[in-house]
Amino acid sequence: MIESLNKAFCALPGVGKKTAQRFVYHLLERNREGGMNLAKALVDAMEHVKHCSSCRTLSEKDICNICANNNRTNTQLCVVETPTDIHAIEQSHIYKGKYFVLSGYLSPIDGIGASELGLDELEQKLHQQDIEEIILATNATIEGEVTAHYISNMAKQFEVRITRIAHGIPIGGELEYADINTIAHALSGRKDYDL
Amino acid sequence: MAKIDLTPAFLIHRRAFKDTSLLLDFFTQEHGKIRLVGRGSRKSKAPIQMFQHIKISFSGKSDLKSLNDVEVDDQPRSLQGEALILGMYANELIARLLQDQDPYFELFEIYKQFINQLPKLGKQASYWALRLFENSLLSELGYGLDFEHDVNGDEIDTRIECKYEYQSQVGFTKRSIGKISGNTIQLMLAEDVLNTPNVEQLKVCRDLNRARLHPLLGNKPLQSRLLFWSKN
Ligand SMILES: [Zn+2]
């Protein structure tokens, strides 16, 4: 039993045998109640969390809270790589539209193509709904850029404004500490300065 | 090989490996194509960029050597849109066709030039640059074609009405029903992108090189072709 619990903890990212053992002894010796709660919460989540049928994020309900929220506009759709990205954007409280989660990026060499990312669903959405703007918020990595390019080509057939989130110098950051690629990107993506 | 210091390289592919590491495929000047483990690389604040000339140090005796150090030896270059996809396509060709740890000095220089000019070229010219890169790659691998003579050793007739057919891995045969004009074959001798062929000729060259690459790639087509969105 102890051994299988050890192994189970190794499923967590960043947790090796040693750390797993620490977790196991901690729960068994010091916090049985915490352990019971963890077990129950895990079973609940594993059994009941699925993907929102509209935006593909993780959700307990068929339609997630964001998609079901009538106070949010349906005319803006923000495409992100992971549910964590939604969480990050939501914390800024600046975006009032809806999302679409790819759960990854395009990498045909590794067997991840358009259908794995639900891009046919996205195309359907653009076709059927009154979306005015699609915001490409994939990561500023080569893979994120390739994915954004593919989606923009697909979206071009619809009457929709296609935008890409800006990448650049962190707010409060100083130029001299930014790496050259970030500086180059920030310069090429500069915009008019409104007084 | 125990320890290699600062050898010129390009990153051509990367994928996640365990929790915090990356499996990195490099095209290096002196050691050809090589796969290294970048331990902890996923957490790096300044990740290694593709399409940027770098110098890498690596070590290890096993099959899977470790990346120890990276120095950027280039200006920032961000390939965007179509240019980025063409770059990915070139990277996949290298990943698929080059022997592991076999140096290809000349091809390394040609790849470097190709990547360098890619952001500056227009659409047609960038496709032409890719065709010329394919030509160099095929030549380096020993599959070069004689663009000056047909299979019988006769000089290619470069008049536009003169048609040829490509015979797999052999060469060109003069045939009235052929799809390749002698004029287009002559274009393939180009060493730089200065004179970009017209759209029709570009298509013929694309199909020709696709046919030439096919036996080398076998039944597994190039996956980066899937990066081009097309309405089906
Ligand atoms: Zn949703």
C-alpha cells in the first residue's frame, strides 16, 4: 500500500521517488485528515472534471462559467494554448470576451496536428457565430508563432479581425536587462504613441 | 568524444523531456546533426531560439549527450508567417535526411545563408530559396542531378517548347508529353535567388524536388507540409 502510494505521487510533475516518499510519510504520520481530503478531492475531480464543450477548457459543467456568462461579449474570441493561460489573462480583469483552448501547439513532427488542437471546431465557431475579432494569444515561442500563423490563415476566409497579443519588455522592467530577442520583438511590434 | 566546446550550431527541433528538460536536435558545423538533453532547459528565462546562429558545448559518452552551454553568435532573427513555415520545413528535411553525427560542412554554410536571407525575401523568392536549398541538400547526400544533360548525355535543349520527363533518380528524358521544359531545368542551375522563376516554373520545380525527395523520405511524408493551412 505504501509502495503504491509512493508510485502514485510520482505522477505529479517535478516529483521524484524521494519527494514522493516525503509526501507519503507526512500524510500517514502527521496529517491523515489532509490525506483523506486529498483523496476525496482527487477522486471527485478525476471523475467529474471534463472539457467545456464550447471552449475546451477544464470544467465541471458541460459549459464552463466563462462561456455561460452573459455579461461577456461573444464577439471577441481569445485563443490560448492551455487552461492556465485563461487563468493568467483573467487575473488582469481587462478581457471581457470568450476563449478557445488548444491544449497545446501545432507540432506535426510530434504527431500534433490541426485536429488534435480542435481547430476544426474553431473553424466551425468562426463560421456559425458572430465573432468580430479573434485574438491569437499563443506563446511567443516558435511553436506558438507557427500555430498563430496557421490559425490566422484559416480565419482569413471569414470576416473577422485577426490580432496577435503584443510581446515585449516586462512592465517595470529595464531595457538593459531584457534579452536581445525580446528587445528586437518589442521594437518591431512598436506602436504609435498617443499623447 | 567526451567534451566539445563552443561548436557552431543551429537548433532545428525541440520537445519536452521529463519535467524540466528538453530534447534538442541541433545541426552543427563539425558534428552534423546531433540530439542533446538540455537539463532544466524548460525553465530557462532566455530559451534557445531556432533560426539563430549559436555556439554550443556538450559532453557525455552515452547515446544521449548533455548540452552544457550556449552562446548566441547572431543578431536576433524572428521569422514570421510563411518564412517561419519554410524554415520549419527546411529543419524537418535536415532532421529526417541527415545521418546522425556526420559532418556536412558545406550544407551548414548553405543552411546558414538560407536562414539569413529568408526574412528579407518576398513570397516567390523565399520559395525559390527553399528549392535551391533542397538542391544543395540532395547534392550533398549524393543525389545531385545533372541539369545540363539528359540521360543520354545530350545537352538539355533550353528552349521553352522543349519538354522533358524526370525519371526517378536517373535524370531527364526528352519527351513531347513531358511536364518540365528545358528552360525550367536550366533555372535549377542557379546558385542564388537573384532571378526568381515565374509562378508556373516554381510549381514545376516544387513538383520535381518533391519527386526527388520522395524515395528518400519513404512512406512517411514531411509533417511540416501540414503547417500550411489549406481549405479542403
Ligand atoms: Zn467554456
